[in-house]
Amino acid sequence: MKHLSKLPHCELSIFAKMTSLANKHNALNLSQGFPNFESDQTLNNLVSKAMKSGYNQYAPMPGILPLRQAISKKIENLYNTTYHPETEITITSGATQAIYTIISSFIKTNDEVIVFKPAYDSYEPTVALNGGISVPIQLKAPEYKIDWDLVKQKSNVKTKMIIINTPQNPCASIFSKDDMLQLQEITKGTNIIVLSDEVYEHIIFDNQEHQSVCLFSDLKSRSFLVASFGKTFHNTGWKMGYCCAPQDLMEEFRKAHQFTVFSVNHPIQMALTTYLEEPSHYLELPQFYQEKRDLFVELIKGSRFKIILSKGSYFQLLDYSEITNERDVDFADRLTTENGIASIPLSVFNHNNLDQKVLRFCFAKTNETLKKASDILNKI
């Protein structure tokens, strides 16, 4: 058989590679973004209760209505705006499925999609699979600020979508209110759809406020908001998320969604509906994760790494330029095999694999793990 690959340059993801390397060498795994502590037993018990109560068959295609109503209420309480639970909210199999379905629903051959680099690694392959063209805008370390004049230059009649991510993974920066207002001005009066990846919306630090796309009326009218229960409630393996959008956009999304997964885990939806009744389950997250960030940073402040302080997400960037001139992918490999700690090199997310001598470490770990990690890093 002969075939032409639709992703000819795609390799094994850096997350799979570094986790495999960490397992092989019994290294601390601070690479892939998942907690090494358990989700709340209360939530686990609610899932078991739902299973025992018979919620084990297909859920409705857009998700069970009580959960969509709970999400609508949560958004109204947080952002003083609403999405209609029946027509503007859909439950998905994780945020990545939502992102894939959004892009697949709207991007056609030769449509252009603006992507800010370093970017989460699912965006560009999905654009390519649908015949679109990614237009990368590289952000510079250590601030990773967006040059909105450059965004204006890159925007044209072929631009179908702009993908944003705040707090940003992998660079742990956040969009300001001014950033969102500039994005709103650039897209106003156009046919550009904004895909706003907000999976770390509740993990933001130093008393900053999350600038959701739904806070800005014109942006909201052209945007998909993507969120993740897995990131919020420490159970990434459940692959539960949701997206919100105006009815006309959501109608197109659901056309593709019904033929992608149709519906997602029914008992977990039931459990989340009850769990969301207590807002503290997500309102306490900033303090919870800031304590971990601050602990990790305090423990390694005497190391030779330069700390690029995380503003959001559960990732911390470390600049190693004063330690070695090695390529970041090589240094990350060596740290894993020789020093026993796994991280993620940022160049794999950058345009043309730009190497800025920065590694990403996940601090969604137990305090014991963070102390072990600091002991290793301080010796380098």
C-alpha cells in the first residue's frame, strides 16, 4: 500500500517521549502536566454513586442538561455573563477534543489560523489535518508578550481563526485586559473566529484576574471558550471538558461533535453536576497552586537556574543559559538520564524549534516530590 501522510513531519509527542524516558530511568516526572496526587474522594464517591444508580448508558449528545445548567450558573457567577445551557454549552471528552472539533468544524483548505508560539502542541496538527495553514507568531522569553501590531499585519481576508490560550501553556503567562481589548479591536467586524483555550482559568496567581473571552461582548460573539474539568479537579485521565459559544457557532460545532464522540462519560457528568454546587471546589485553586509554586521557587532560588515566575497554570519555566549552551532537548534528556528529573524543552513548541534555553517543569505535585526535585536542581 502507498499513501501520503497528512502529517508527514509529525513525531511522537514530547510528553510521551519524556514520560517514557522518565519511567525508563526512574526519574521524577515533572514533564507531563498532570498531578501526582489524587482527586477529591468526595468527587470519586459521586462517580461511584452515579454508576451504582444506573447512569451507565449514553448521555445526551450535548451533555446532560443539569451539568450544562451548572456550568452556565458558574460562568454567570464568575464573569457576570451567560451562555444558554440548552444551545450554547456542550460537554466534551476533554479540552483537546473540543479544540479538535472546533477547528474541524470551521477550517477549510487554505484557511489561515494565527497561533502564538510557544503553543500547545495539538493546535497546528489539527489545522493541518483540515487543510488549513498555521500562521505562527513567535513570543520572546522571558515575558512572552504579544506584539499586537504584528497580529494586525498577519491578519487578512484569509484569516479564519485566532487561537489564544490564557493562562498559556507552556509559557505560564497570562493575557491582560489590554491584550483582550486589542484582540477584540482587531477581530471586530471580521469573519475571524477566536478559539480561547482557558483550561487553566482557575490557576492564576498574585491576585490577578482571569481575562476570559466571555468578559468582552464583541469577542464573546465570535468566540469559543474551552475549559477542562480534568485540569480543575486533578483528574486529567477522566478526559472531561466543555466548550461554550454563541448558538450559531455551537450549532456547527455539534454537527461535527455528534460524529466524533457523540456523547461523553455519563456517570462523571452526573458527579460533576453535584460537585459544582460547592464553588469552593474551584475558587480555592489559586491559593492551592500558588502555595505549590511559591514552595518550588523558594526551594530552588539558590540554584543556577533563572526563574521565570509563573503567572498562571501549574508550570514553572527555568532558564538554564548560565549552566550550559546545550540545546534544550539535549539538556532535558541529560537531566532525565543522568540527574533523575524530567522536564519539557520549550523549543518543541516554538516556531522553527527556536531554542531560548528554557525548560518547563510541572509543579502540580506533592510537596515531597517538589522537595526531591529541588534537591536535584540545586546540585546542577
